[in-house]
Amino acid sequence: VDLVESGGGLVQSGDSLRLTCAAQGFSLVEYAIGWFRQGPGKEREGIACISHSDGATWYADSMKGRFTVSRDNAANAAYLQIDNLKPDDTGVYYCAIDTSYGTVVRVAGTPTLGKYLERWGHGTPVTVSS
């Protein structure tokens, strides 16, 4: 049973990436999913969330516009599309899940509450060069 992120790498400013959060050994269909990131020397911050029930989404104010969260239950995965990457987007990107969408949104708004989410992935690094 594991949650695995992939799709990170070294990119240039202005590029796009699609990160994947894949569930291994269990089904994501009953879980809301949140995306987070932690830049070098920075606190972890929430990016976006997607509900398991109706596909509702939430974005941090600073993330609106260039980030798009989605999910594909048939593929047992969720995605984070990042467009027009900037050097400040450099960091390790994580997904996390919980059966409560409200809890995922709450933690995304206050990442220090991360221990209240059921499971975290291992992270995928993104480095954006200028």
C-alpha cells in the first residue's frame, strides 16, 4: 500500500509539467486528494485539492491560474498540471489523501496540520532553471 508521486524533474522557466499521484495497493476512489510543495528553506504550502464525491476543487489564492488539479479514478491517479513554471516553483511536490475533503482543504490551508491526513506520498522534486 503506497502513494507515489512522479513527473517531476529539471525544467526551464515557462515550461509545463504534469505531476502524477498514483495509488498502489488500494483504490483512490474514496479519497480526497491534496497537493502540497516545499521549496528549499521554505515551509510546506498547500496548492490544490480535489474532492472524491463531486470533483470539487480548491486552490490556494497564490496558486490560482497556473495550477490545475484533476483525477482519473479509472487510472487510480490524480494529477497536478503546472503551467508557465517559474524558479520559485522549485521544490518537492507531495500528494496526500484523506476520506474527508474538508480535512484535506483545511490542511492545505494550514499545512502544519499535515499529520491529520491519512497518507502522504514520498514526493517528486521539481527544479526550475531561469
